[in-house]
Amino acid sequence: MDCIVTLDIGTTKVKASAFDMSANLIGWRQGTYPTFHPQPDYSEQDSEQIFLTVLYALKSLLNDELGKKYHPSALVFGASMHSVLPIDKQGVPLRNAVIWADNRGRNEANALKQAPEGKLIYEATGTPLHPMSPLAKICWFHNHTPPTWFEKVYKFISIKEYVIYQLTGQLVIDHSIASSTGLFNIHTLTWEKLALDFAGIKPQQLSELVPIDFGELKLKKEYVRLFRLTSATKVIVGASDGCLATLGAGVVTEGDATITIGSSGAMRVAGNQVIQDSQQRFFNYLLTKGKYISGGPTNNGGVVFEWFVQQFGTSGIHLDMDYTIKQLLMEAERVPAGAGGLLFLPYLLGERAPLWNANARGAYIGANITHERRHFIRATVEGIVYEIYSIGKLLQQYRSIQNLYINGAYATLPLFAQVLSDVFGKTVYINDKHDSASAGAALLGLTHLGIFKDLEDAARTIRSVETYQPNLTHHERYGRFAEIFERLSYKLSEDFDALVALQTP
Amino acid sequence: MSPFVQQLTSLAEFTHIKELIRLKNPIVKLLEWPVRIQSGIKVLCVLEGKFEWIIENKLHFLYPNDVVVLCPGQSLGSPSGTLEIGSLAWITLQPESFELHKELALGKWSAINDNDQKLLGRLLVSHSPVVLNNLKQPYELLQRIENEIKQTEFAYQVRVNQLIDELIVTIVRQLSQQQNQRRDFPQAFAQLEQMLRDSLDHPWTVEEMAAVVGLGSTAFTEKVKAFSGFSPLNYLINIRIAEAMKQLRQSQKSLTDIALDTGFYSSQHFSTTFKKLTGYTPGQFRKRGQE
């Protein structure tokens, strides 16, 4: 039987999945790898280890899980955005890959924000001027490495390009990943000269640009053998995980939005136009030509709830996080909406959208003598959701949103899902395909093979299996909290700065 | 040694015990307790009082029943040099070898097997500084060691060494558990991963890796598979081959040296594993980088 194989190269793991020709999941295998923090602001990964984990996940999926029954018609790639890996002329990495969470380019991003070309670059590239952007990272390399080293860099590529290069020997970058580099003009689909000049690099130092359904990649014969494939299997470059997850949630046209809460979070909409926000609070990434995925990312998703569980969740069961999470959420269910007036600002990791304030910090406000641990648990959940809502509220100034599709390990937990529905006052849907990034890659592959007419047609195959209806009394009450939440987030900014100064040794 | 320190007893017969001391300090003493570099492995128990010390460049607040374990070369003392009111007891062991980047060997007196001794050394370094809260057994063991040495009953030498081993085992088990009580598995695993990378050439066993995380081997293997997708040994091999890939392309080292460096006992074993995982032999892979 024919099938489609997708590979999602994420922040903590790589996942190889197989789908049948109607986009139903057949099976998957995954492998994890670590992130290194040699300094507080640094987040790096070992590209060789990632590549080996890719080989392992693909090999065990293709050789063990699928066996002889299935024949992959295509292999499609998806990956995290914003990574930078400098390689030399032989294609050898000159250091570890610097990933999205890395903040070393803080000063470079600020300088760019202040520079006259900053606004033009944001409008042309769609990527917020932030240390996550490869543009800021390459500037950092320029400013902090000896010229002899910088000249040795043959190309700056991403982790995804490296994996594809290892497998095929071809150095290409798809339009979608390119649109997250801060170096790519999302309107003309070419490298943006203003941005490249600012970074101090030439277009030759970046990979060749290709559309996301580019299928002219050829696996090296060693890998064809290792994976037991034939040369008939198409290798398709694919897109970024954020854009694929939106497609895989069935959202490709205006009117709908996706909310993801995993370890971090994001709210995204799709459309044929970019969102031009004068305060530069949104990203505009490219799914495919003329199809933009816009929205805002938050640092403080499930990772904040995990922090709470580690610090305040006392579980008798050794190392079992999932069990403790369930117990705490059950406690929180016994508290009425609004956590008895206890409000939480979740900015433990600083914040991106909509504040874009790296110095923002967390706070519980409104505590009184009757509050118990369960109020704090509920306030933590609600705070994470208010933050997503503050992104959503701004997005709705530009787009009308009818339906919300939620995904990610945290958003789909019943309490989170209900609070999301209540706070937004909208019906919330959970789809049959839990891993929307892989599903999106499969839809892209199937469209390329002609099974679907276009991406809109493909997106229609996604079905919702669970819905949450908003409680309008809760919605009205949450609205008042959301107002206070938003006011405090901006009002406390001076005090955040002062506290951060005290937190830095 | 200051006059307030009472050397518990004569240790002439135990060359591996450098000191066994009980210190009772009735008044605040200035300049008595500066930050000092320690020699030997020191197990220090707080009995009374509250102490504010710098241990390995970080401020710690210590209360009765807290236990500090220091490795040779690590530092401890009060930031102002003041010794506060209270009492302490400690034992300092002189290991046969435990220099920087060298594996720990306690000496022939210990019945703990060589591999577990090496693991002990690695655990102490990776969890440094070791501060265990609210643990009574170490001081009880110190008291029993003292009594044995004082009373010189039948075969007391054997008993003393057994008690020291007991002290070490108690500390290691408590260490893995305390470290993990509040942590989720991914964090415990990240710490293990760092240890694996720091001594890639060590012939790690699943039992050793499990001990680092504070789990039995069966539970450990299950957790690693669920979390990482790999069995513990496959995960280790993955790290080894990733390091080998780097060395093959970035250094001129011989294949045999790279194999040994990354924990493969022969270049044959290295080549087959490398080919199985990457589709290339190490030689082909190196050449490919030079094209």
C-alpha cells in the first residue's frame, strides 16, 4: 500500500510519521535530543546528534513499524523555525546550531529596532525584530567573532537545511522556513537586500530558495538502502512547523484561528494578505506563495504550568509528572471561574507577543487570606490563557475569528480547553489529528501527488472530534479579569525592569 | 587545628581517614572560618546552629541535620570568615586517587566495587556541591565510627570500614533521590546526559545510568524509552556516534583514537556500529567531508 512519510524536526525531538493516502495516521517513531545552555542567554543544539536521531526515527519507522506492507510515495519535511548553523565549504558545521530560544542577539535586535531600516525590514520580511530572528543571530556572529572566522563561514543554514543536505547533498531552503529568517522578502520571494546588508552577508551565503512543494531532491544511495526505499519515493522539501501546524489544523482561509499551547504557545490565523501592525507585534510567515500565516508567539505556555507543578505539586509518585499534573488540575476544577479573584501574570520567561518585553516577570496578584493552593493552581491556568487571549484580542482588530481550533499537549487538557472557550467566548474544537504539524506535512505531500486539488481542498479532510462550548456567565466574568490582566502587564513594566536588575548578579 | 576543634580520636591505624572531628562553638568567632579549599572527601554534619556559608561560590543556609559532602579542591567557608555559634561534626577521607578528570578510587579498605566507586566520584562532581537537607543517618554513623575506634573491640577495624561504606551508600542513595524528588524525568535525564558526555569513554552500564537518576534499571529503561524513543544503551551510542562524526570531520585523529575516545573498545566495533547507524563506514564518512 502507498503511504506518505513526514518528518517533523522539533525543538526537543524529531518525529517520523506515516499516513495513508487519505491522510490517516498509520504509525510514528520519535527520538529526542538535548538543548545546551553554555551561558544563560544561549540555547544550542548538536546538529550531528539531530541528524543521527532523524536517521534513527526514519529507519525504525520504515524498517520496523511499517515493514513490507507499505511503500512510501513521498517523504515531506517540517521543522522548527529560526535556527542558525554556520557551515564551511565542505558542509561541516563550524559550531553548534543556535536555536530559536537563544537570546544572544538581544543588542543586535534592539539596534535594528532603532535603526531607520528596521521598520522597512519588518514589513518586507514579516519576522519580528527579536533575538529569535536569524537576522539578529547572524549580526551577533558578525559582531562577536574574529573576521577570520566569519570569512570561513561558507553558508548560514538552518537545522532543517542541514538534515536535507546530509541526506541529499543539496543545499536548499523552502520559502516557509526562509520567511522566518528575517532575511527573506515575503512579497517578492527573494532575499531582502536591506536585511542582508544589515547582517553583513551576501545572498551566496544562504541556500538556494525553493517553493515548499519542491520535489527535486534525491536521497543519496546509502540512505535509499538504509531506509529500504526505492528511487521512486519523492522527497519534498516541505515547510516550517508553525505553518504546517496551521494547515494541519484545517485552517487555511480567513475566519478561523488556531491556538497551540505546548511548552510555549501561539495563536495563528491564515489569509491571503499579511497583517500590517504599526507596532510590529505580529509575525507574518509564508505557508506557500500568497498564503500567509500571521499571529503572535508566547514564551509562557505549558512550561509555566510545569514550573508550578515542580515547585508546588507534592506527588508521592517518583518522577511522575503526568500524574501530578492530573491531580493538580482536578484540585483546580473545584474552584470557581476566576480563582476567587486571584490573578496570575505568567511572564516567567519574559514575553514575546503582544508585549515584546524580555524583562516582563511573573506575579500573583489579589491573594487574600482565604486562598488555598487550589486557587493558585487555577489562577496559573487562567493566567496562561489570558496571555493567549491578549494576543487574540489584538488579532481580532485585524481579522474576524469565528472558530478556534486548539492543539498542543496543554491546550487540549479539559480544564485548559474549557477556560480557553470561556475566556474567548467562542466554541473551541479539537481535531482528530492531534499532531497538526505532521498532519500538515502529509496534506502538503498528498496535494503535491495530486490526491487533493489544492491546500484548501486538503484542509477540508481535517475533522473535529471534540468541542467545548463557552459558558457566557464565565465569559463575562473572565472579561473583567482580562482587562485587569492587560492593564497590569503594561503598568508594571517599570517595576519589572527594576526587579530584573536585582535578579541579575 | 584550632583549640575549639576536638580531634575525636587517634586515627593512626586508619590512613584513609584524615580527620574525624567534632566542633562545638559556644561564641561567635571572627576570622575563624574563611572560605578554604578542601583536601580529601569531606562529609560534614550540622548538629546545632544556623550557618551561612559559601560552598563552591554559592551561598547556602545550613540548619541542624543538614549534610555537606565536598570533593578534593572544592571550597567552603563563611563569606565574612565568621564562625557562628553551633556545633558540627565531620569526617575527611583520603581517597587513593580522585584528582581532576581522574576516576575515584577509595582504596583497598572499601568493599564498594570499583565501578560503583567511579560512579560515586562522578555523582559527587556532577551534583556539586552536595548539600543534603534533613538527613540524620550520617551523623549517627559518624558517632558509631567514633565509638568503634575508641572502644577497640574485636575486629573493630573491619567494623569501622564497613560503617564508612555504609555512610557513602546512604549519601549516594539520598543524593539521587533528593535531587529527583521535585524534578520531572526530563530534567533528571538531562543531568544524566551531561554526565555521559563528560565521560563518553567510560564503559557505562544501564545499572550505572539508572543509579544516577535514582531509579532501578527496569523502571529506568522503561522511562528512557517512553521519553527519548531510544533504549538507554542506544541513546548512549547515539551520543557516541554524533561525537565521532564531529571528530572524523574536524580533526586528523586516527579512527582507532576516535573509537577509543568515544567509548568503543575496538575500531572494528566502532566501524560496524557507525555503518549501521549512518549508512557509511567511518572512513567513507570522513572522505565525504573532504570532497
